[in-house]
Amino acid sequence: MKTLFTTLAFLISVVAFSQKTTISGTVTDSISGTTLTYATVTIQANEAEKVLAFAYTNEEGTFSLELPNGFTNGLLKVQFMGYKSFTKAIGNTSPETVYNIQLFPDTNTLEAVTVSKTKKAVMVKGDKVVYNIAETGLGNGNNGLETLQRLPGVKLDKDDNVQFRGDAGVQIMINGRKSLLEGEALREYIRSLNGDDIQSVEIIAQPSARYEATGTTGIINIVLKKNTKMGINGNVYTSGSYGEYFRQRHGGLLFYNDSLWSVSANGYYYDGKSFNDREVTQQIQLDNEVRTLEQNNLWLPHTISKKLGFGVERKLTKNQLVSTEWQYYNSKGDEDTFGTTNEYTNGALTNVVNLTQKAISTKEQVTGNVFYNFTSDSATTKFDAQVNYAYYNKDLGGFQQNEYANNSIMRLTGTNVTKYNIGNVQLDFNQDITKKLHLEAGFKYARVAMNYNNAYQTNNPALLYIPDSLLVNNFDYKENLVSAYTQFSYDTGNWNFLAGLRMESYNYTAKSLNNGAVNSNSYTNWFPSFSANYKKDRNQYKIAYSRRIGRPSYLDLNPFYEYMDAYSLETGNPNLQPRLYHSFEVDYIYRNALNISLYGYLYDNAFADVIDYQEDENYNIVYTANASKGSRFGLSASVPYEVTDSYAVQLELDAAYNSETSNIPEYSYDGSGFGYDISLYQRLQLKNDWTVTWNGYYSGRATNPTGYMRSVFDFSFSVKKSLFDDKVRLLTGCTNFLKNSYYSKVSTVNNVTTDWTNRWETRKFYLQVNYYFGNAKEKKVRGTSLSEEKGRM
């Protein structure tokens, strides 16, 4: 830390004694006051319009550039598509240093242009690829989910959750801030957004040092257009869907803005039933016989969830603001499970066990934060400070009952309570050292306290696999994480470089209050990151590297046993270690359309889901363990094509090769595999504001180190109608029409082969109505930053 502060002091002193003059400012729409992103700002010599310096406005519509050495006089010029150019003569004798520039719409241009793709529609910038939604026209008439679905590598799963390269673990950010919402609430929030209000979307496949080092899936940052109009705006929505059961969702977003205050409120309500049908066949090859377990479990949950949120932002001065935001979430679940297990020996039926399970759960979560920001007049210095807090409580009660072929019954009853208290403090500093060189640095401290209390009892201890004394478990977990980062970026125009280093020091203590056993560990890791971007004409190139980490969930470290069914026990593993990755990527973009990425990572201590069959007792112990090492190399490509002005298609391909070696006792393997996904999106814009979309996909048979995944395919379609000058949008359609979307995996490790299939409610017909009022553009208050900690709950 001493070295970091010394470096900061030196750099600030360099800026303070610099003799160059820096000019800065903000570019806005003269009518609405909306800030304009990626406007071109140039300093030109009076003769022959020779460019002496240039810059683009950032996401906040601000710019900063230095007058060149020897500058005497010239022209300040600002240009943006659809607006008249701004020109002002400036000189070196006491020039203004801050400009608030208003651009007037060019009505002649606006009448002639519908969608225009400029060289700034897609940009590689630092650790991100920026898709300017306004320039590409991808948001026209779409909601937020439909807009994201058009981006390379992004697709929606069976429940419309956002995935990136087939992984749902992607982190969603709003305006550069980690989203406070999760799961279904986050999905519905994105769906409720108007695509025309999204300025840009940043895909950060290789997060740099300024972000937490957890995970390899990446970040999607949705940048909304700024709204400086006074007054109230927002939207409300209601939707219903039917597959096997009926579901309903309702919600709304409300915003108020004036010159000093920004106030936001949101709410969400969901009521729905679903199901999951799990079929597992396990064949065990023993010395003198073959045992086969055929299991079928039908899970029928009914969930009612509610969420309320409120945020306030206050501008203290023109350079400072403070905000706070709080969210309350409540969910109640009533779940029934019915199952049957048939046991065979050499093909002959030897036992039948019927499962009945009832679970009633209540979840509550309160999350909030306080945020402070300072930005200098020139926008060359920026400082953020925030404090975040989350409280999470889950109460689970009910019973599980096994009925055996000899009419004996084993019934477990009891309760389970899990509580989390999570908090962190985060500081971030940004400084433009010169026009080309930029510094970022920051610090974070996080603390997690978790208590897990499980108390069950049984009517028949003789049928338990474990002593009934282990049915009571009180587990405490405490964790502290200290991290700091610094990184530099250097931009020459055609070239852009970003290099950084993050340090994370981590310690935890896990304690059983029943027997006093304590498990603790601590370690410090360093995470370098680097990216280089080059652009010339219609071609853009990017290469990036980062070191990443994956930490086990808190409960995975709890060695307590839990019953899954009559033949399976699940347990934690206190010996779990974090997994470490070396992650890299190479991108190529041509003409803002063709996008090809080569990506991959090498890793140690990867997490493996172990099914350890106990031959003598005839049951499975399921747990998570560290495999030895592995790698994954992939290729993704996206090719959008506008057949006509009203008909657009987009073809996407993702293919990956992976290999892994495990040295886990009784669960060792050494293998590799290959898989691929193909998807085709089509959009037809009809007259009178009708839009028809069709999206199909095919996931080919994918091999992996222990077996293979069966191929699946399906398609979805929708019809949308806009009414009342786009204030009302009606959306109807069907997801996974063929009901062919499911999970099916076959694996063989040592003498055990497991065939596992999950089927769920996939084909759903739906109808949604959105009403947008006011400006329908959001000025979002700072969101709570707890995603890394909450992701392991």
C-alpha cells in the first residue's frame, strides 16, 4: 500500500506542474439536454482544417484534450451524426478551459436517415468491446432483452436469463455499476427497458484489474442514455405465460429528476408454478454382479416473490454527488417432490423405494448502499467511495419420507435456517495524466458472516446411513477479503494499451458449533491483466490476458451430510481450495458486423461434482472436490446481415475443446471433449409497427472428459405491436415450441456409469404489455456492489 500511495502522489504532482493547457467540457442536445456519447471533438488549425488534436465524448458526454505545444490559435469543432456542427475560434491567450456545448438537430439529416452505421458503431476500447446501440439501430422497437440478444455471444436460456458463450454466470452491470437485482427480478428489469434508451452495451470478456478477479464468464455493462429533463418518467408492465402451469408477473419503474435530485422506485411481483422431472440411471459394474439404480423424481414448486426498491441521488455541487439505494426482496415457496427408485441386480428387481418430500421456504433479503462521487471541472480527475451491505435469511421446513418395499418407513422432519451478513467498502480513483495516459487505482475491504443451523429428527434411526447425532448441525463461517488494484491505459489513436495488477488477500474461518471443529485458511493472490487494441480502416483487433480465480461457495466448505434421496447423501468438503485460471482472448471485428473471437483458459484445482459410490453400503456420497488441472479453448463467430431494410438475420457459432485430468481417489479420469452451438436469429419489420422474430438453436452432441451431452434443438418466436407513438408495446409469442430443450448427460468414471436427464417446463406461450410514460429514460442511482460475495451464497 505504501508503494501505491507513493505512486499516486508522484503522478498527481506531475499533473500539477504540467505546463500544457487542457480544455474539457460536455456536449448535449440543445432541445432535450441529453448528453451525447461518442461525439467527435477536434482542435483544427485555421488553414486547411488540419487536425491538431481530437477526442470522443465518453459515456457521460464529457471530453478532455490538451492543446498541442506551440499552439497559437485555431478552431474548436464538435460533430455528431444528425446534428449541426459546432465551431468556435480559440487562441492561446487565456483560452477558456471548460465548455458546455449544445448541438442543434439537423432536421434535414434526421428526415433522411433511419439507421446509419458509422465507424463508431463498434469500438474496441481498453478491456471492452463497445456496441453503440444508437448507431447500430439494434434497440429500435426492441426491449432490453431483445437488444442484448442481438449482440455477439449473447443469448437467452430457456427462462430468458442472459448467457454469454453458453454460460449464465455472466455479471450484469448497469451504467458501470454492479446490478443490485438478481435472477428473475434482474431479467424482468432488463426486459422492461426500452431498447431505444440504451446508449451502448459493453462486453468485457477479459475483465481488467479494476474488477474482482472472480470467474471467467465476463461482464455485460448496459449503458443507458442520460436523462436531464425535469419531471417524472418510467414504465409499468404486466405479463402472463402458460406451459404446464400459469405464471404471472407485474412490475414497474419510476424516476423523478430535477436539477439537484434524482429519485427512483421499482417494484416486482411474481406468482407461478413449475416442475422439474429428473431421471437418473446409474449402473455399477462390480466383481460378480451388475447393480442398477433407476431413479425418477418430480419436483413441483409454487413460488410467490415480491421486490421493492428505492433510491435517491443528490447533487451537492457541480462536482460532487451522493446517493443511496435500498432493495427488499421476499419469496415464499411451497415445494412437493415425488420420486421412485428401482434397484436391480443383474437385471432382476430387488428393491423399490418411494420418496415423498414437502418443503416450505421463506427467503428475505435487504440490500443497500451509500455512494459518493467527485469529478473535477476538467473531468480529468474522478473519485468514487461506496459502502455496501446485504442481509439474507432463509427458513426451510418440511419433511422427507422414504417408503421401502418391506413397508418400513424412514421420515425426516425438521427445520433449516441460513443467515448471511455481508458488507464491503470500496474506493476508486481515476486520473488523466496526459491526453494519452490514464491511471486507475482502488481499494476494497469485504466481510462475510454466515450461520447455517440444521436440526432434523427421524422416526427410524436404523434406516439412516449416518448416525442420527449428525442430523443436528450448527455451522459458522466468517471471511475477510482485502484487495487493491492499479492500472494504466495508453491511447495513441490507432493503438490502445491497458495493463494492471490486482492483489487480493483472503482469509476465512469455518467452525462447527456442535463439536468445536475449526477449519481455516488464508492466502494472497496477484492478478495481472493486459490488453492491446488496434484499429485501422474497417478492421479492429484485440488481444487480452487476465489471471482469474474461482472460490468455493460458503456451504461447500461445510462437511455436514444432507439426504437427497434414499440412495444419495450430499456433503460439503472443508478441504476445497480456490481454482486459478490463466484466461486469454483474441478478437477481430470487420465493418462493425463480422465478429470472430478465439478464447481460452488454463486452470488448476477446478471444481468437480463427485458421485462416490459406496459399494458395501450401496449408496452415493455426492460432494465437490478439486480436480487437478484442465484447459478450454473456444471459437465464437457472429455474422449479422440485413437482407432488406425490414428483414435482418444473424448467425452465431460457438465451439469449444476442453480437457481435464482428475486425481481424486475413487473418481480419477483423464480425458477431453468437443462441443458446439449454432443459433439463427431472424427479425421482420412489417408495416404499422408490427415486428415478427424467430430464434432457433442447435446444440450438437458434446463430449467431455467423463462422457458426453446429448444434442438438443428448439426454436422460439414472437410478435410485437407498438401503439400510441410507441408508448404501449404488446408482445406475444412462444418459447421452445418443440419442448425439446432439456439437460441430458452421460458420464463414466471407473466402474460407475451415470445417465442423468432433467426436463422442465420449456414450451411457454406468453403475453406481455408494457406502458412507457414521461421521457422513458433512466438516470439510475448507484447500485450496491456485492455481486462477488453474493454469488457464492
